[in-house]
Amino acid sequence: MNFTSSHNHLRLLSGGLLLSSFLVWGSAAKADISISPIVVETQSKRGQAQGLIKVSNLNEKQFRARVYTSPFTYDKVKGFQVLTNSPNDLTPYMQFSPRELQVNGSSERNIRFVVRFPPSLPDGEYRTMIFTENLETSTVTEEDKPKGVVMNTTIIPRIGVAVYVRKGNISPNIAATSARFEAATKNIELLVKNSGKATAVLAGNWKLKQGNKVIQAGEVNDTTVIAQGERNFLLKPSDANKTALVPGEYELSGELGWGENRKNRIPFRVPFTVPNR
């Protein structure tokens, strides 16, 4: 069975967590939990697949949580979104245990799952988020709240593990198709499309040139492009390449990679325009 994983270590620093997005509110941090891996990608074999997720309690205090699943996707603009239903939902074909988790201080527990696909199920990618949700809620106090919040807020700490199981011979098909200048934020957005039937987590590098001169450059951090979907990549230059952009014509180029050790790579080169104000 081919089993790969990425994002091998994730620590819950505070309140709500949706995959890799953190909500950090001062002394609201109530847990010190790590989970590995946070992305599981595997190919079914003879209609079956299995995996193991390790939950570690790095605190001396006992951690109790419920474990549940939910279908999800990645929106072009908003990113990660939980769904109520999806034709790609893995949950009906998955069994996992335990469903309630108690991790003593400075110890760890495993969540095991088994997937069984019926022979009649069409080939494709099936996915779900396995959430580990703390059974103890936390209340954000007046001094903890971000500026502008006007009421106490209860947060439920949780960690999500994205599980992708592929049935049949499917793969991503990645193309960076266009780039645009976001005038309000002065950011560069690269539109990446995945016309394949398998999701890809992409990373890479980019540079912006005007003529032969490199104006900006930077790295592309791990970003998920869902199967048969598209995603806007926000490109931020490194500290050494924060030159302000003036109106004109540019060329945006670089390379994106995915898969184990980023062995799948694709170069891109698209025109980019900063319009007159």
C-alpha cells in the first residue's frame, strides 16, 4: 500500500483550528497537543486502505476529546471549508476508533482507520477531515480578545487531519494559468487549476521580472488545490525582495511541486500587469 504524509507535526496553540489556520488569543491557550501526520494521502488496494494518526499530549494535564469526521473542500478564495455533504465524502466507507479520546499528561494515543470501498463505487478521490475536538471549552476574556471584539467568546479547540484515499489510477493535473494584481492589498495572486481527479498540496518558488531585472521573489508555502478545482495563491516576497511595484508589464515565473519529496514538478510563466492607479 502506498502511504504518504505531509505536514508531519502540528501543535494546537490555542482555540479553534481549521487544518493549518490558527486562532491565537493571549491566555486563551488551554492545550498543548500535537498530531502527526495532519495530511494523509493513500491509494486503495483491492478496495481497501488503512492508516494511523498519532495524538500526543505535550502538557502534564489530561486531554479529553471526541473524534468525528466531516467532508470538506478548498474554495478558490476562502480556502478550507467544512461541508454538510459531498459526493467525494470518505466517511461512509471509513471505520475509525476510538471515537472518544483520553490522552494522559505527557503521553500519546493512536487513532486507527480502515477504509473499504464497494466494487461498484466509481474511481476517484474520496476525502474527509478527522477532527479531534477538545471536550473542554475555553472562554475568551475581555483582556484576551482581539481589538474590535465586543463580547465574550467560547472557543472549542480542535485539530483536523485531512485524509485523502484514491480509488483507481488517478492523479493531479496542475497548471498555473494567470496572475492578477490585487489593488486593495497590493498583493500578487496566482491562479492555479487542478483538472485532475486527485488533490495536490503544492509548494515551490516564484520570481517577478520586468525585462531582465528581478523585481520580487519568494517561496510558495504548502497550499492545497482540490481535485477538479482551482485556488488563488497569494504570493508574498521575501524580506530581501519587498520592492514596491509600479504600474507596468511584468513576467511572473517559477516552479510548483507536489507529491512525495516534491518529485512532481511543473514550471510556470505567465504575464502580469500592474494597472495605472
